[in-house]
Amino acid sequence: MNHFSRLTSYVSLLMLALASSSVHAARIGDLTETSVTEQALRFFTFSDPSLRLALLGCILLGLNCGLLGGFVVVRRMSLVGIR
């Protein structure tokens, strides 16, 4: 076993040991007490920044997939297409 492979095996074992240590986090319900109507209002008004970011990412991903799919079909690079 050469030096590099031995070093990588030690590093991977160290990372595995660090990743398997227990981590404690608070549940969302423990942090705040909100009713279902407050949560729904927050969701539908887009007042939560993480919701806006996730929605923006989904929209951009959908647009890019559509454009790339159209390009692939027009260039006849797709697996399903008319010869």
C-alpha cells in the first residue's frame, strides 16, 4: 500500500468518525409556537426568505430544462425524436 492510498484511507476514516458523532438540534416547534393559519399566511405571502429562494430555484431550473430539452430535440441529439 503506497503512502497516498494509506493517507486517503486515514482521512476517510477520520471523516466517517466525525460525521457519525451525535448532533443535537432543536425542533422547529420548540423554537416558536405558531398556529396553522399563521404558517399558511407566511407561506402564501412569500414572507419567508427560504421559500422565495426555493421558488426562484425551481423556476430557473424549469426554464433551463425546457430550453435545453428544446435545443437537444431540435439538434436531433435526443434519444426520442423523428429521424
